[in-house]
Amino acid sequence: MTRAVAAIVTLALVLAGCSGFVQPDSPETVTPAAVPTDGVGYPPGVSDDAVVPSTLASAHARTLATTNYTLVTRQQVTDSNGTVLRRSNHTRYVAANKTTYAGRFRQNGTELNTFTTRIDYWTNGSIVAAQYDERANGRNRITWPVRDDGPVSDLSERRTIRSVGEAVTLSVADRSDGVVVLVGTRFTNPDRLNTPLFVSDPRNVSVRLRVSHDGTVSAFRLAFDAERSDRQVRVTQEMRLRHIGSTTVKQPEWVANTTQRSLQD
């Protein structure tokens, strides 16, 4: 495999892996939301008594499937002194057709040696274009044909929402005419979480989700303690939806200067 092809595979794996924090699942049919007797509705999968994570996650994905939006995810690992060991930020801009989208991924950390990863990408459903920094050769710009579902396999973070709900017991903390707030402070199945590199044994969890009545999860924040190399760390993971219905996705100017590559080269 040539160096260029190796870079393409690495970029595809990074972008596929950073689309969410959790394990894959299977699609589920969404049922209508229950209507409580006081007249204030619930999102699909949510009631006074329980939260069904798979139903809620599928409703979230369904509502975003017909609109454009910007989605921001952040993850941070800190030690007991508050020192940041690893931080990542991923912003994606999604068009209504879901085949055209763009994004920016930034990650830095102190494991082994200080490192920084920077990737910008864009796809129109036929090709993927990526711009990334490589210490040896500086900035690289390449394109390759789309395979399967493109560089990001879970644009809406459906799998993240489902698995967080399956890892932590969720309950309704507040609800109004526009939003329901779900919270959780107890792990029921922590193995459902995909913890960051070198991190294990999650505990002392806290999670909060803001959910619209159509099932759209507009924001969530997950935090938990864990072990990393025999010391305690704190992990925080966040997601926020922005500019729903008003996000635009344009081809970046740098795409014109990319070099075409193929996975068969």
C-alpha cells in the first residue's frame, strides 16, 4: 500500500471513528409519542415511567433526516489536577440531502508526546476531499471515491444517543411545551460506552439531555470518572445542534487543489 493510500485509509478510519462515542446498533421503527393526561406531550420513547433509548435515538435521526443542520461534538479527558490530557472537537455541516456535508476535526493531547490532529473534509456523495496536516510533509489535500456511507457513518449521532441511554438510567427532570430534560446519575450498563483511548472502568456518571417533543436531541452532556494508566481521570462528552434548517454546505476553495487518489493505487 502506498503512503498516499495509507493516508486515505487512516483519514477514513479517524473520521468514521470520531462520528460518535459509542457502539453500533440496528435501526428501529419509531412509534408516536405518548400524550400524558396533563396535555404536555412527550418525545417518542419517553414517558413518566421510563425512557426507551432505541426509540428516542431513532426519532432523533428521523427528524434530522429531512433538514439541514450543524452538529458539534466535544470530548475532553482531564486528570485529578484538572490538566487536559486529550481534547477533541468535531463540527459537521450537513445538507438536507445527507450526501453533501463538510466538517472540521481537531484533536490534541499529551499521551506519549504532545500531538495535534487537524482534518477538514467535504463530500458530495461521489467523492471525499480531505485536507490534513502531516508533520513530515506539511499540509496534504487529497480526494478519493466515496465507499459505503462516506467518511462519517453516523451524521446525526443516533448511535451515541442510544448507547448513552442504554448505559445510564434516564428519567424526566423537567418538561414544558417545547422541551423535555432527561437526566441520569447511575450506570446500568457501562460497557455500552466507547471510552477514550487508555480509559477504563467508568463510574460516577452524570448525563443531561435536552429533547424536543419531536424527538430531536438538541444537546447533551455526559461526564464520568474513570481509570487511565492507574490514575483517575474525568471524561466529558458533549453534543449540540445548531442552525437547524439554515445550515449551508459549500464546496471549500481548497478542494480545487486536491490530488486524486484511489484505494486501489
